[in-house]
Amino acid sequence: MALLGTHAMAAPFGYVTNGSDNTVSVIDAASNTVVAVIPVGNGPIGVAVSPNAPYAYVANFNDNTVSVIAAASNTVVATIPVGNSPAAVAVTPNGAYAYVTNSTGNTVSVIATASNTVVATIPVGNDPFGVAITPDGAHAYVTNYFDDTISVVATASNTVAATIPAGIAPIGVAFTPDGTEAYVTDSNSEVSVIATASNTVVATIPVGIASDAVALTPNGAYAYVANDFGNNVSVIATASNTVVATIPVGTSDDAVAVTPNGAYAYVVNSNDNTVSVIAAASNTVVALIPVGNGPAGIAFSPAPAIPPYNFSGFFSPIANPPTVNTGHAGRTYPVKWQLTDSSGAQVTTLSAVVSLTYESVSCSTFAGNPTDALPAGTTGGSSLRYDGQYIFNWATPSQAGCYDLFLTLNSGQVFVAHFNLS
């Protein structure tokens, strides 16, 4: 159970294609401001950023090219001819190839990113529009708008390995982080869920009007669906495949992307020339960012890698594993610790803490462990602050039992403390 939601990580950058301006707006997610405007080709629509973030790839619909942007300088360093009317682009997890849908050419162009040349052209269905790569890099799923199908391309051979019927005029596609399911939007205001093991549709979810694009949170728990004519976003809980929230945004919502830390979803409002920023914790719009004319696509750079912290261990009164802290359910206990970086400097920002969560566990798990009694404790809600050390006042669950408390840092490190509450 979550006690403390996700804090902002080191800010990534969002790349927004402005189809009517022939530009890309670069958004700094820390400040939600446009920090650069980059001229690209004619009619940019789709955009993708390579996993190690040196380059962004922009599909220019009107001049049959892909612009390659160097993220370090925010300049175009290459222009690659592809097929007719390129609409979307996806980069393989290893960054070696970019797959580009050519919507009026009924093909997919495969770009080798090392040379920025097309090394394969794959015939697919009629009017291919969206494309996504499976997390293992083995397949590209291509939505064929006029065929009502998905072409499954085997990336090893660059041939179509399967064709899946999927909704009416499918457009957007995105995968769960484990790659077991693909979520596909269509013009019939539905999302089809495809089991990738069998390449069959296992669920169909009604959403808003003319669903265009879909993006999943990094933990795979939610899918955010941009509804073009509905002027809203449907939030799907993937565990139940039901819509759990509908969020009003701007008009003509053509694209959506989730930040690498999962804290925000950014929605492109094509008719408003804006991007709506949704806080995932509350599913409310918390910012509106002006961009260029006719924005059509958005993609985020990955979050910068954060080196591991040096963790002090939990301070008194909390004992560290294998010791089990014994106390009382429904009381509040202070959990304290310090972090230092690789140079030994104290880390003080609350953004270093992604979450504090707890899970109920069997008390037999702690059989034979030493125990340490907690002080009386107080009442009150959970909260986090920094006062020379991190202090989290944990309001323990009201039900007696055994629990593990998990501290998750934005470096990916996770630390645990054991509790037996009576």
C-alpha cells in the first residue's frame, strides 16, 4: 500500500511536433516551459527518442523524410528520406533501429541509426499509422488504419509474422512494460487489448470519442488514452481493464506521453496549440503549456540515470533487518535516515524519495529473527520532511499483524524494515 506518492525525478525533456509550424517544441518537464524550438521537415507528426537519449527522430508527413535531432544541441543533424507520408516512428530498445510507418505507401521503413540510412522496407497493411516496439525488441506492432488490423513485424527478419484483426480503424499502440499485452486505440472509441503470446484480442474497452493515442505508466498499472473528438483522456486500470477516470483536457487530443517516473501524463491539444499536464496522483490537469501550431505528437527522453546513494541504514528508534520492530497498530512512529552521494555530500532533496509503501506479510516470515521494542509512539498522519536527516512519520495500519515497510529511492534502490504490530 502506498503511503507517499512519487516525487519528481530529474527532469526529462518532452519533444512536441508542431505540424503546421514545421517545428519541434522542447519542453523542460521540471518547469513545464518550452526551452527550444527546432525547425524540422514539412508537416512533422510522429516523434520518438532513442533509449539513451542522444537523438530524437521526427516523421515529416509532407516531405517523406525523418529529421534526426541531436538532444545535446537541439539541432537537426541528419535528414533521412523514407516512404510516402511518414506518420509515426518507434526506436528499438537497444537504439539500433528506428521503424517508420509510411501511411500512403503501405510500408514501414527501417532506419539503421548508426548510419542514418534505410536498411529495409517492409510491406504491411493499408494506411499504416501507429507503431510500437515490444520491450524485448523482437517485434514491431503496426496499426493499419484502413484494414482494421495490426501487422506484427519480426525485427530479426523484418518480415510480417502475423496479422491481427483489431477494432475499426486502429491508430495508436503501446505495450505493458513486461510486453505481455498491447493496448490499441481505434476510431470506434474503443481500446483493444492484445495478448502478445497468442496475438489475439482478449479485451475491448469503451473509452472516449475517437480515441487516437495511448501511453502506459512505467509500472504498467494505467493506460492513458487521448480521445480526439471527446476532448478528454480516459484512464484505464490495466488490472481490470476498466476506465477509472475521465479527465477533460484541450480540444482535438492527438497524442499522449507519460513521464519516465510515471508522475505526469502530457496530452497534445492539436486545435488549442497547447499541451495539458495531468498529475497521475490526482488525475487532474495541473499545467497548460503553449507550444507551436498544430501540435501532433509527443515523446519524452528517458530519465537521466541516477547513481546509487550511500544509505545510512534506518536510525533509532527503527531497527534494521534482520531485527523485527515490535510496536502497536494504529500508532505513528518516526522513520529516519540519511543519504550521501558518491562524493560523500549529504543528499537533502525530497525528490530523492520516490515512495514509502508497506505490505502485509506472514509473521512466520520473521520466525527466529531478533526483536526490538519501539517507543510508545503517537497518533497522526504520515508525512515526510528533511531536517538534517530524512524523517517520515509512519502512521501504521490499524490492523495488528506483521508488515514490511519499503523505502524506494529515485536511483532504483529499495530498503526495507520489518514490523510486528499488536
